[in-house]
Amino acid sequence: MEERFIEQIKENEQRCKNNNHRIDKLEDDNKLLYEMVTTTKLIAQQMEQTTQELKEIKKDVLDLKGKPAKRWDLIVTGFISAVVSALATVMVAGVLN
């Protein structure tokens, strides 16, 4: 009977060693998983910041692309105004003479 208890104690000790080893491995895995989650959060924050900066750059590019068109519109408007004013002046001068 005593031998049976001794054998069971040995088996339990072996199981405890195996379980301790498994627990240690799980703790290591858990640490790695925590590091991965932390890294993923940082990457997500950086992506959000990059997305915001990209939106600002896109807006600036669109503004810069629109400037030449605005300038051209101003030149055409000025030219048309000058021609109309010149014609109006010629017409008024012709009526007064």
C-alpha cells in the first residue's frame, strides 16, 4: 500500500513539473502576445496620424492645382473687361462726336 502511495506521489510530482513547464511556456507566450497587441496599437495610431497627414497633403495639392486655373480665369476676365471697356469708350466717343 505504501508503495502505491509513493508511486502516486512520484507521478504527481512529475505532473507538477510538466505543468510548471507548460505554465512557464504559456507565460512567455502571453508576454509575446501582449507585446504584439501593444505594437499593433502603436501601428494603428501611426496609421491614423499618417492618414490625417495624407488628407492634409491632398487638400494642399488640390489647392495648388486650382491656383493656375484661377489665375487664368482672372486673366481672361481682365482681358474681356478691357475689350468691353474699349468698345464702350469707342461707342461713347462716336456718339459724342
